[in-house]
Amino acid sequence: MSEVYEIANIEKHDGLTEADTARIGRKVKIGVLHEGYRALLPHADDEEKALFTSVVKSIEGVEGDGEIKFTTINTTYTLRKVAGE
């Protein structure tokens, strides 16, 4: 069973859009998170919906950690593990 994470923060080099702001707080699972590939984060409450990112450049942390931070071409995402889910 995949761990559930909350999107705790999104930092964009050119500022957040309204859609980015709406993603903060969303609960997701990690489908794909590897350097050199687009991240795939299915929504925890509806796995038919997902967040796809641009190509991941770097990752700090691994699935199961309390916090994972990863950077794409233009954005840095911080995911925090949700306790008890």
C-alpha cells in the first residue's frame, strides 16, 4: 500500500498560479518519482485523477520518509507524509 502525502509547499521560479495554490494541501500517493522522468502523483481520494509534473531534476528523500522534496525544471514540491493513512 502506498504512503499518503500532503502537498505541503510549491515553489515556482516565476510565481505560483491559482492552480498551483489550489494543489497545496492535496493528498497524493507516489506513482512515479524518479530523476529524469515526469512525476506522477495520483490523488489519494480519487486515483483516476493525478498530478503530472515536468521532468524531475533532483529528489531529497524516499517514499516512506516524513518529507520528500523534489525539483522539476521550474518548480520545487514539498510532500509531507500524512500520519495514520
